[in-house]
Amino acid sequence: MYNFLLQFILEITRENAQSFISFLPKYSIWKHVVQKGDVVVDATCGNGYDTLAMVNMVADESCTGHVYSMDIQEIALQNTACSLDKSLDPHKKEMVELFATCHSKMEEVVPKGLTVRLVAFNLGYLPGGDKTVITKSETTLMGMKAASRILASGGLISMLVYVDHPDHEFFDEHWVRLDECLMVFREEYEMVEGFASGLAVNEWICCKLQMLNRPLAPILFLLCKR
């Protein structure tokens, strides 16, 4: 894990600011964990970027790999399906299943007994969607607990977490006060950090990657199961 964390840090120094904000370099870490034929989970499929990246990581000629992708918003599932239709051939598309459900119900989606190599969360709200629909610490915690149970040894939980958001004007219009919105983001961040900090050191390696001079940048949590 230490080697690919070092490589990740070197990679983000070569990315421009906008690329870092989207945190695309996280895929570099995933590629050190995910192998062809693996089973992976996109716990918040959003617009489908992570789901698409995952299927390309697990796809091989035998098509034994599988991606379980979920979201509570129908528009997110539609956007993901559209992205997959445009980018994948029919064989790869068969490796993906989309579910209209919350990540807290992950264990109802992934069949028992499967070896899951990666579970990824993108917290916050759907880019381009309804910004008042956001992830909440209660259900995110349930999702993290479920992910920790189904994850295989050597697997990874990847969590992109926001503590702030650049679109303050929108939230000022739709929330009673902006600080109430930011409190929701902060509460979820603290929950994720607390959960990761409480995992047994002999069973997990946990860290977070944060840009200290870019306060609006999301924070990436990595929970690697020994």
C-alpha cells in the first residue's frame, strides 16, 4: 500500500488544479488493488464515471469480473446507463448491474460469498442534479459498515468526502443558513474519519489524502483491509 500511495502523491503533483478537484488520480490507486475478473462496488454511481472506470479495470476476455453500481436517484442511474451505452461494448455492459437503492443496503445487492476487491463512495450531491439531495452520515455509516463486512482481504474502501462546497450561493438560497449546510458536510466527514480511526490496526491500514492549501478540495479516505 505504501508504494502506490507514494506513486499517487507523485501523480497529483503533475495534475492541474481542476483535475485534482475531480480527484481522478484516485484511479491510479484502484489499479494497484483491482485485478481482471474482480468484483467491485460503486456505492454512489452518480454520473457513471467511477462505474465506467471500474468495469474497464475488471474486464477481461472471460468477462468474469462484475461491477455492482447503485444510487438512490433515478437520474443518476439513467446518466450512468447512458455513459455505459456510449463507452462499452455489449460484452462489457453485461458485467455491470445498476440498482436503485441506498448504499446502506449494499449487502442486499451483492450476493453473499462473493470476494469484493473495491468499494467506492463519492459523497456529497450529484453533479448536475438536485443539489438538495445529499448523502447523510447515518446512511453513509451503514454503508461503510456493510462495505467492511463484504470486502476481501487485500481489498480497498475508497471514500471521497467533502467538507465544503464552492457553490455557496445555491445553498444559501435553499437552506435556512449556509452554515447549516456546511455542518451536514462536516458531520459526514467527521463520521468517516471516526469510523476509519476506530478500525483495528492489525486488520486495516487507513489514511486520508488532503490538499492543505486548497480548502475546497475533497478529501480522499483509503481503508485497506489486511
